[in-house]
Amino acid sequence: MERYYQELQAQRGKQFIWFENSGHYVPYEEPEKYRDVLINRVLNETYDSIMQKMEGES
């Protein structure tokens, strides 16, 4: 998994996040951590770039 991660090309904000106490159902097995990652990492990394694209199109 980590080797695959190293090969990924990302424009910004690439992070490897482990959910140590989960299997295939991360949102149900670690809901607080999952929600925290989505809101505080993913949303924060993408919101500004999405808003800039939208402002540029208008």
C-alpha cells in the first residue's frame, strides 16, 4: 500500500492516513476519525481550489 502511495502523483495535499482499527468499513468502524479526516483535511485541501475555479468561470 505504501509503495502504491509513493507512486501517486498529486497536485497538492497528498497524505497517507491509516485507520488502524478498521477493515473494509472505515466510516462505520472509526466514524469520528473518518469524519475528522474528511472535514479537516480533504475539505480544507479542496475547498479553496474549487472556489477559485468557480470564480474564474464566472
